[in-house]
Amino acid sequence: MSVMKIAKKAKERGLKAIAIVDHSTEHRFGLTERKAAMRQREIEEAIDRYDIEILSGVECGIGAGGEISLPSFKFDVIIASIHDLVYGDEYYRRVELCLKNCEFDILGHFQSTIFSMNNGWREERDLEIIDLLVENDVAVELNSYHTCPTTEFLLRASSRKLRYSFGSDAHTADRIGEIEWCINSSKYLKNGRFIKEVRS
């Protein structure tokens, strides 16, 4: 969809703010510096027309060494996510390396079963991730499409001041603003902080 169509749908659904987040350069048709600049112009036009806050974002895949591929552009929000099929320990290892070595705002669709070859989630590793998220002031995404993280992870984080965000992971117009699962799941993070500000 065009940025204008996304903004129109969001406005119709009564949303006051959205983030438009395209995949980064590790994807064949990912967001390059040139594409990001073109999209920014579209975002500004859509803001003027629909009077809705639109953040410019990018979602970077986490590589085997925990690295992310980030275009040279000033994004409002940067998400880092696993997009490879990997086993539990390898999944945790990549996320931990990324949290230790990269600057980003949100850990995307953490514990999605689509990108993990088994459900090898373990309490001690979850707690390590939670510690790193808090230490680095990185939010965890509550993702309504992938319905993740797990309830167990959220319960383990319930006593911590963990930042979190809501994500519909909308790839089609009908999913824009579909965050009911996120709202319901946020009750577990009673000591957490909903992400209200991002990069400026």
C-alpha cells in the first residue's frame, strides 16, 4: 500500500499515531537510503492531509553475529528482529549479541514461533533477555500478528520496568490498528512503561 492509503485507513480507525516500518536492506526489496528519503516525503504529505502522527521506521533482521543492517537515514524508530529459522539457543544468542552491540529502539516479535524451529524457550534465558532490555532501555514489542512474546515471558518481566510497544505487524490494510491482543497482554507488564517517545 501507499503511505497515503495506510494513513487514510489509520485515520478511519481512529488512530492518533502510527509507525510505518519497512524491512531493511537484508531483504531483496528492502528500505535503502534513497527509498527512505522518498517515503519520508510521502509521510509528510500524509501527515498534512490526515492530521495523524506518522513515525518513519525500519525493521532490521538480526544476523548470525547479532548484527543489523541499518540504512544511513535518521529514522524515528528502529526495530530489530529475528527473521531466520533458528533453534532456541541460537535464537537467544543472536538476540543477546544484538542487544549488547547494536543501538535500536524495539525488539520485534520476540519468540515468534514462525522464526524459531522449536519452542525451546527457557526461564533463565528469558531473564537474561529481560535484563538486557532493561539495561539498554530497549522496548519489547507486543506483536498481535505473531501473538508474542509468550505469556511466560511476560510474567517473568512483570516485576520489571520494561518498556514495551504495540505492533499490529500489518502487511495488509485490514490489519492496520489490530492491537487487541497487545492491549490484553500488556496487563502482565504492570510495572512496565508503554513506549511514548522514540528517537528525535
